[in-house]
Amino acid sequence: MGFEITLNPKQSKFLELDSEKYPHQCLCGGLGSGKSTSLFLKAIQTLMTHKQHIAIYEPTYKLMQAIAIPEISNLLDKIGIKYSLNKSEGIFYTSLSNIYLVSLTNANNIAGYTVLASFCDEIDLLKMSHAEFAYNKLTARNRAKTNNPEYKEKENNFTACACSPEGFSFLYHAFAKPETRFKNSKLIRTSTYDNQDNLPKNFIPNLKDQYPSQLIDAYLYGIFTNLTSHTVYSYFSRDQHVVKQTHVQFTEDVHIGMDFNIRDMAATIITERKNSQGETVWLVIDELVKCRDTDDMIDKIKQKYPRNTIYVYPDASGSRTQSSSMSRSDHSMLRSAGFVVRVNGTNPLIKDRVLSVNNAFDKGKLFVSEGCKNLIEALEQQVYDTNGFPEKDGKDHINDAFGYAVSHLCPVMTNIARYNYIRRI
């Protein structure tokens, strides 16, 4: 176990926090600030010290597979701890004790095991009520006793979080807000700059380009910022982003965002253009609303754009639902119509989809033709609900359709993409 790692001062401070003094611990930082690595190192440090079971949590199973499992495996290998991984059970069986891997997607599954400490990665990605419920459940599992005689007389059970702030959500109320924060808690804030020696040289410039300017405080410096203004698409301005009506040329590719709803399907038609500086921008030229079903949508698209190459960016749920056929999925119907369907297995996070749209408006990459009256109205009027999610008020259909396309054409870097990008160096 001769593995050595150089930590920056904030990481070292987080690893050295006393569990008896601070049973609730949080490392809150910018993207790429080394939060997750610090959390996993602290978890393994706890395993080595107490030789007792611990648990590691991610918001989703996808993040567990993409981030936690490979990083923990890599650290265990480097440190020299023997282990076997049972992915179906979600357990690392090590020579010291077990590491339980748990997704927070369904917090009711946090049961049936006992650990000394819990380590929670990116909990602020969850809705606040969900995060609070999950945190209380996982903290209740922290009741195993240490197997290290040197610590028998101490209080060793604790929970540690590492996360970027997602507005004034769970982390803020649990660790920062004076009236509601946990007693005996400690918040350490770190920034992306603290870890820049371990990042690609273009990571921070790319980060600034990836996100709207007002969010850099949160995603670069780890500062709690209001990510939800009164309107969802607060970076859209009718004066700045609505342009004169134009039409698709038959030689242009057509990019269509599509949302599936029975008798209320919506689509936005987008094409690629060049601005006066010769830079690529995306222009919404047309919209389709109140379509009955997928067949109706296909017919209208073919009538409008019979000679164009059509790329469709649909709701990912269309791979399993059938809005107009009992035997074919919506995606298969679009492909059969000759359209190129570009879709991932799941929809992007709502937060990332909204960020993609707002960032594209903020950076001058996205414009809307004046004839798209439903989209313009929806962008101006859709607000957040009490849980911090876009209101389901009828305006969500065309905005969702729009967002599915923009998240492909002008994507932000997701948690998994950021992690893989850093891991390559």
C-alpha cells in the first residue's frame, strides 16, 4: 500500500475532518474541482481506518456505472486493496470490509444493510424533497461500530457529501443556510481553479463557453447562486433573438425537435446558418403544434419538406410508446418515413436541457423566426414550479421539443461527459 497522491489544501482539509466533531460533512465545489475523487478517497480512508462496511451513493444508476465504480476500482487497485465487485448486488467485497453501492433513484431501496459511514456524490442533482428524504434514509444506515480498537471510545458514524451547488437547493439548506443547516456540520468550498493542475488546459475555458455567464459562480467557484429565475428560459429576449421570417431551402438539412403527446404533439424546425462573422448559428424556422399523432406529424413534415434531409431529435420515450400504432414505436415510425432519428437511451437531464437552450441564447448561437409564435410565447412565459422544475402548463410541449434538438445541437457537458473528459488525461 505504497500509493501516494498529491492533494490540494481544500481536498486535504475535507479528508481530515473529524467525524466526531462534524457528523455531517460537505465538499461543495466547481465542476472538475476534484470533489468526487476526494469523496472516494475519504471513503477508502474510512474503510482502511475502521475495517467496517461503508456505503457510496450516486443520484442514478447511470452515474454509479460511469463514475463511482471505475473510480473506486482504480483507487483500490492503486492502493493495493484486494477486492471483487458484484455489479448485480452493487457491492465491492474487499479484504477489509464491504463497500455498498446504492442509487438514489428510488430512496425506498435504502434498506437492509448497516454501515459505519455514508458517502454521497452529487446529491444536489435530485429534487430537493427527494434529496432530503434520501439523505435522512441513508444517514439512518450509519450505525455500525468501528473494528479499530483505537477508535472504540469515539463517535465514528458520519455522512460526507461532495457536489456542485444546484441553486438554493438541498445542499444550501442542509449545510449553508443558518436557520436550517445541520447541527455539527461542516461545509468546505472549493473551486475548479484549486484543481486546475490536474485538468486539461482547455477545461476551464471550455467550461466558461459551456454555461451561461450567470452560472459560472456556481459551476466554476462552487458558490450558491439562483439557477431558477421566474422564467425558465430567462436568457431568451424577443429583441435579441427573434429575427425576420425566412424559409428552408431545399438543399438545407432540416433538424426537428419533437415531443410526443396524444392529440397534442409538437415540433420545432431548425436549420443551420452562418452569421455575419461566418460562425455557425441555429435558426428555428417553423413549428408544428397540435398534431394528432405520429402519423399526422410525419405527413405534415413530408408536405413541408419533401426534398430535404430530415434529422429528428425526439423524446427518448418514443422508443417504447406508440402514439398512433399498437405495433410500432414512434421512433420506428419516424425511421420508416425516411427520417434520421438521433436520440439517446434516455432524455438529457431537464437541468442540462434548459442549460443548453439558455447557453445557446446567451452565446448568440440560437435564433427564432418571428413566425414561430407558439414557441416565442412559450419561451417567454414558462415558469418554474414550486419544486424548481419547468411548469407543466401546456407551454412545456413545444419547449420540450425545442430542448431535445438544442441539447444535441448545442450541448452542455454533462456530469458523465465531464468525468470522462478529465479521466482521459
